[in-house]
Amino acid sequence: MIEIHPLEGVPELVEGDDVAEHVVRVVELRDHDIVVLAQKLVSKAEGRVVRLADVEPSQFATTLAGTDGDARHLEVILRESRRVVRARQSFVIAETSHGFICASAGVDASNTPSEGSVVLLPDDPDASAARIRERIRELAGATVGVIVSDSFGRPWRQGTIDVAIGVAGLPALLDLRGTRDASGRELRTTQIAVADELASAAELVMGKDRAVPGAVIRGLQLEGEGTAADIPIPEDLDLFR
Amino acid sequence: MIEIHPLEGVPELVEGDDVAEHVVRVVELRDHDIVVLAQKLVSKAEGRVVRLADVEPSQFATTLAGTDGDARHLEVILRESRRVVRARQSFVIAETSHGFICASAGVDASNTPSEGSVVLLPDDPDASAARIRERIRELAGATVGVIVSDSFGRPWRQGTIDVAIGVAGLPALLDLRGTRDASGRELRTTQIAVADELASAAELVMGKDRAVPGAVIRGLQLEGEGTAADIPIPEDLDLFR
């Protein structure tokens, strides 16, 4: 049996705050627990917040923004992007510097510290996860897995699901190659995106409108370690670029 | 807190078997429980199994199969498809008759009852979910939600995640329009694909290589009812067709 506990009682964080300290203060962690943290919590503690008043939009950003968008917001999105994958009016789907493809390159204007500011993804979410994991070990003596999660839309299916953008202390992908199905035949599905599934499971207790910025998943023992950087499909293998 | 219990002790089912009866035999269900069932369990009980020896491949199927594929398998995939979205050698991503876009139109050769047969998606997975839900109410007196799940790949990210292809007694999408974030500003993310997240959460205890064909999720109270047919993005709104 797996348990998913909401992370309750964590206040709004600001740059320089110690995420791990706030986590261990509200939950008693055990070895093998998986701590899932909303990207926004981690980003705010890392100071990844931009005041739109400080942003000078480029000509491209102004064009993309058109009449319905904010050119400064678009400018921030473009700075976070390696490539624009699709754009419809001011709605942009971009490949981030990390290689994730998502709406607005992960730049978000909801749940920001103040009106007129936007929150960026962590600079290196795998490193964030690893750092928080180490710090939890220091503070609580527990060896846990850490996932930094974000809500992504996806082609073909409505609604967002939470996925892993940072992973430490657990595999991002479970490799089933060589394993057999219940009838003894080799499996065709070769990889399960277990970190993404964990992020989605955690979202069930988080909720966008409530102040629950994470969850602890207990009862799963996963072998191996990976990073969220393992997840993006290499461009030459991707049928949808 | 949410609990996810593996559905253990359900035998291999065949056409005509009563799925609900097998579920209530191994788990004591309560109101508001969400029963997630692997598509293959449901499909087998509905007799959605095709023996490849009985299939006459078309010319198109033979062409797609090339030298590395089985033309009869491709023929079954094409019969289940409304449209081929991408094909690379014998690997086909198709839109199914239900409107889902997935590998092989959901036709699967692993975990089949016998070598040389393939399992199709249920004809109407929402109806399957609704039927099983009603039957559980009859047998156990519990009003539960039911999800029929399957493992889908996705663009850009490696690995499969489980998603909902049939839903009854719970919403497929949680509509957050009009709700506000923790700082009181209106949310931009408008829908959460909660049924997909539940399917992914259930997969964590299922595992492809073990004989766990489902899970019970307990501790979540979701308002409203929807169907998996609500999930596909209407073609004119989809940036990736």
C-alpha cells in the first residue's frame, strides 16, 4: 500500500529560505519516503522571481504578445526558451533551457509573491532536488527521494498533469527491458516514467487553489537513481518535433 | 491522506467474466473509493481479443509492417484506428475510434491470453466503467468511482504513464476556472486532468511485470461526474495534429 500525505503548514517562502528545513519541520520523514515539491516553492526559495516592471521586451516578444498578451511576460518566456515549439496568439509552447517542452517555458504568473511578477523554473531542478535531498539527510537523518514537480499540459488531452522536472535519489524511468509479463513473454513497453507518475500522484493532495506545496509518498521502494534530465526524448527519436 | 491499495488476487479473466464480482471478492470497498482497472483486465472480460491467425492483412498493413513488423498485427491496429498520426517503420501512433491518440491504437501483444493473439481496447471504455460501477454498487452496496486505465507514451517525454480511457462516477477533468490561487489571484491553469493523475497513481502499485491488474484509491472526495470522452482536445483547438 502507498500513502500520499499532503505537506501542510509550509509558509510562503522567499529567496534564501531553506526548503528542507521547512519540510522536516512539518513532517517526520523516513528512509525511502519520496518528497514531492511544487516547482513554485523551490523557485521562490531560489529567488527565481522576475518583476515585470524591470523587463524590457524585445521586438519579437512584442509581436508575439499582440493585443492580448503582456510583452514583458513574453520576453521572460523567450529568455527561458531554447526554442518556440508552437505559438497561438500570446500562448507559447516552448522548449526550456533544460529540454522540457511546456506552456510558457514554465514561466508562471499565478501564485507569485506579488502582482506584476512571474516565477521561473529553477535554473537546474535536478540540482535543486539533490541539494534538498542532502539537506534533508543532514537535518532529519532520513534518506529520501526528492522530486520537483510542475503542472504541464500535453498534446491531444485536455487538462494539466503534474510531471517531474527535478529528480534525486530515485529513478526517473523504470526500465523494464528484458523483464517478462505475467504470461512469461517479453514486454514491449520498455520504460515507465515513474517520476512523472509520482508527481501526478502527489498533485492529487496538492491542488492549485490551496496552500499545499508538496506531498510525501510512502510505501514504495524504488531501485536506482536518475535525474529528470533523463526524461526528454532525444530530438532524433522524437516523432513530434 | 490518500491510500493506494493494489488489487491482488484477481485471476486471469476470460470473455464473460464479471469484473466487478472479482473486484469485490478481493477488496472491501467503501463509498468514494476509486477503483482503477487495467484496460487489459476489462478487455479480456469483454472478449476483446483477436487471434492473429484469423486476420487477413490489407495491402496498407503489409506496407506498414515492412520487414520488421507483423502485417496481421498492423491490420488489427488499422481497424481500431480512425487515423494514423505518425508511423516509423512498423511503429504506428494512431487516433482510436474513441478519439485517443496512442501507440498501436491501444492494440497490445503483451499479457495476452495466448501467443499469437492481441488485446484491443474496450469498445466503449466509459460504458465499461459505468457498467462495472453499477455492478459494484449491486454486489457491495458501495458507491465508487471507476477508471479504466492504459499505459500511453507521449510526445517529448520518455516512458509511459497510465491515463484514464474510461471514467464513471468521478470527474475526468477538474475545472478550476474562476477559482483563485493562494494569493487571491485568478488561476490561469484552468483544468486538471484528475482521472489521468489517478490512473498514474494507481500504476505505481500495479507494475507491468506483476499480476496486479488494478488498484483502489481511498481518501479523495471528488465532486461531479465526467467521462474519458471529455478528455481528448477537440481537433480545432489542438496545436499538435
